[in-house]
Amino acid sequence: MRIFELCREQWVPGPIDRAFGFFSDAANLETITPPWVGFRFLTPLPIQMGAGTRLEYRLRLAGLPIHWVTHIERWEPPHFFVDVQTSGPYALWEHTHILQPLGDGVLVTDRVRYALPLGPLGRLAHGLAVHSLLGRIFDYRYRVIREHFDAPIREGDDGLPERADGEPGVRGAGDGSAPGDVDRAP
């Protein structure tokens, strides 16, 4: 199974407890997900978050309805939490949310390890659509979060995030088949 990794970082002003409160409030997932994804919770809100919490929602990808279930695998406020897909479109989906104090704010890192089903067809779908779709979703998320936290726009900031390693895009990981692949656990 080919594992890909998306890694984004974003600085937001304010204390870590405020940032963690925002990212750990499940209702905010609808706010930071693009409207064209059609994201809707099926789990009744408000949701008490913690290790073992089950989240059920639906969305649309390429016009197709998707039923998705995740659970919170690790929960260590205010520094990080991990949600893992238990049912949905991916063969693997593991999203680690990391928050670290930095200056007068918080460095927020999203690290997503994911794999597509269907072997070679999944890898083809990744190259044709999934890679850019995830990029667009996380670009939208970045802009909404920046606006929510009223984060200052720095000179040269085009409103788009950089990967944690400073390079654009999503990289493959784990099977050594492409240049730039990385074997790294979150």
C-alpha cells in the first residue's frame, strides 16, 4: 500500500488553550471545510471530544456522496490529538493535529498520512485528482483559520500555506518508489 503524507504548518496568534479549543471543537470542522465538499455532521452536536470519541459525517467528493466515520485515537490537550478513519473513502486516513507555543502564538501542524484503496488505480486517482483536491481543501482551511484568528498577513504571504518542510504539495511515503519519498511516522 502506497502511503502519502500531507503536512501543513500555520502560525496563529494567542495562547495555546485558545487554539486547541478551536481545533478540538468538532463543530468548527464544518467552518474550515470548503462549502463545495458538502460536509455535514451526522453525529449530533455538540460533541464531547476525547480519546475514543466517534465522529460520523457525510460529504461529497467529485459529486459522489461519502459516508465517513473517524474516531479520536489519541487526545493530549492542549498539544495534540489524532483522528483516524474507521470507515470511509481511504484505505488509511490518520490526521495528527499538533499545537506548539511559538512566540506570542501557536504553531499548528496538520500531518495527514493517507492511502487510497484499489492499488494501482488508487495511485492513478491520487495523481489525477486526490492530490490536488486535498491541496485545495487544506488551502481553504488555511485561509479560514487565518481569518478566524485574525492572523497578520506577512509580506510575501499569498494566503496559501507552505508544507512543514517548506516545499509545496503532498509527498508519497513508505514504498521508496518515487524521488522524495520519506519513511517517517508522525
